Amino acid sequence: MGRLRSDHQSNRNNRSSRRSLITKIIILGCLLYSINSLYEWNRSFIRRQKEAPLDHLLSVWQQPLYAFSCPDIPVIDYENDHLLLSPIIMISARPPEQVQPILDSWQQGGMNVTLFSTKKVSEDYTNTKCQQYTWASRLFAVYQLVFDRTLSQYPSSAHFVLLEDDVLLLDPKGLRAEVHWAVRQNLDYYSLFATDESKKACVYNYGAVAQVMSRSMMERLLSVDTDRFCRLPIDMYIAQQGPWYVTRRSLVKHVGKRLKSIPTKKTSAKSP
């Protein structure tokens, strides 16, 4: 009798173990299926040369660490320290009369700004890389031309300040302090434009309004692969390479609007 009970209990244990194993296999199968479905869903965006949902996964995971360690940058008077200030490049496709008031605000703040006109290169842009023309890829290409020219014109500079042509300078002393801090920290990227989100968390999310960029970052942007060039706006590519810090001060003010569409050659590259 005792042996029968023992065999019965053993059979129950074996059945329970088999059920547990089958349950684990089903759960693992569902997990693998879900991961594969997510991967294929993300790949569907990439195949269509669209910004994909998982493009920023790695940088987003790291953002909380940055948000809890926002730098405290003291405002030191660097007004007479012109030699240490990185070259300031303003990228402009606007008529000179529209840009001059913007330049005046920087010159009044003691900043020596070099204006790079991109109107012609923007007009001459021909899409030969991407399946379809987009404003983002065109802007990326224009920035690449600016980067190439900047690196050639300033061969000994390790960092640069890049500005859009509709950015007023509000706080010269604060801007100098933050540029010097970013250069001393040897940061590859630092945004000088505070959005509502960055004022709370000091982590860069988007925008190329005003920024400090290292030579190595410019070189990285010049050699970006076709996939990312066609899919990601330049600021989204930069964000993907982060996370990066961004100012929490109101150093500059973005006052302009996007220019009306400039005629361009919208040739599409053949689909692979």
C-alpha cells in the first residue's frame, strides 16, 4: 500500500515537472516571438528609410543618470579671454538684411561670428543617396558641407560653436562660461539652447539652434553611413550618439521660422 502511494506521488511530481517545463517553454517561445516581432517592426521603418522607434533606445536608457547629475557651471567673467573662445560659425541661407540684426546681437555681446552662407549649396543639393527626398536629409547634407569647410578653415581648433541664423544672444557672460566649461570637459557635444524639457533635466533631446561641437564629432557626422543619413535628421542623429548635456540657462533666443521651401533637385536614389 505504501509503495502504491509512493508511485502515485512520484507520477504526480513527474506530471507537475512536465507541466512546469512546458509552461517555461511556452513563455520562452512567446518572449522570443515578441522580441522578433519588435525587431521586424523596427526594421520595417529602417527599410523605408524612416526614423525607427528603437533608434534612441540606448541613449534614452542612460538619460536618467545624466538628469541626476546636471553640471553646476559657475558664471566666470571671460570677457577679455578672447583667445580661448572657440570659433563661432553662423550657418545661414537667409538674405543678409535678415541676418544682420542677429549678427548685431552677437557682436554687441563681444562675439566674433563668422557667417557661412549655405543658400547656393542648399539650392544645388541633389538627392543621390536616399530612396526619397526629405528636408532632413537635405539639411544634413548642407551641414556636412559646413563641417568640411569649418575643419579646413580652422585646422588647429578642437571645438566650435555653431549657430543657426535666427538666434539672438541674450547672455554673453553666461554663454562664454558654458562654452569654456564644455571645452575644458572635452565634450563632443553640448547644447547652448534651453528647451522647456532641458531646463528640468539638462539632457539634450533635439534642436541644432546653438551648440558646442568637437572636431571629432564633426568628423563623425561627415562619415555617417547612408542608412542614418537618410533616416535621421541631424539633431536626431546627434541625440542618438548621446546622451549629452544641455544648458538650463536662457543664453540665446530662437526667434525665426523655417524659410520657405527652396527649389531643389529631388532626384531619388534607386531602391536597393
